[in-house]
Amino acid sequence: MTREVDRTEDGRWLVVDGRRWRAADPALPDDVRARLLHHLGVARSAVRSARRTGDDAALAAARPAAGSRRELASGGGQGALPQDDDARRARWESALAALDGPGG
């Protein structure tokens, strides 16, 4: 079954079967998007593992990590004020430095 997938004009949302899903920030360079989505996948895997094992403490730690990585990839979580390109670049560079470093 093939579903029709559309994007909103600003590119920030995917529309699948009439439901909106947040897309990766269209302004992210491809290499940055790939790195952020990798970290998101790792965090989501941790959530699945914690659910499977029934480890409530691990689940409580994994969910916020997955949410923060999702917000970074989509450009969300910035509040009502849009950021200029330099502020957005500084945000993803500092996030990737933390995620790629020890304990990230």
C-alpha cells in the first residue's frame, strides 16, 4: 500500500493521510541532518529497549533524550520567536558537540 506524502509550503511538516508530522528542518545541511537523525534513532532505540525490559528508570531517562533530539532535528522547541540562521547554526553545532562527545 502506497501512501501519499505531501509537504507544507514551508517544508516543516509532512502530511500523510491528512495528518501532519513534523519534518526535519529544511534549512539543516544534509550532513547535520544525518547526524541528528542518527542520534534520534539511538535515543528511540533506548526507549524501545527500556519498554521491552520494563526498566522504568531507563525509560524515564530515555524519553526526554528522544524528545530533545527530535526537537533538534525538526528545529522545534525554540518557543514562539524564530531564530536567525546564525543562532540556529550555533544551536545545532553545540548540540552535536554534546551528542558526539563522551556520554552523548
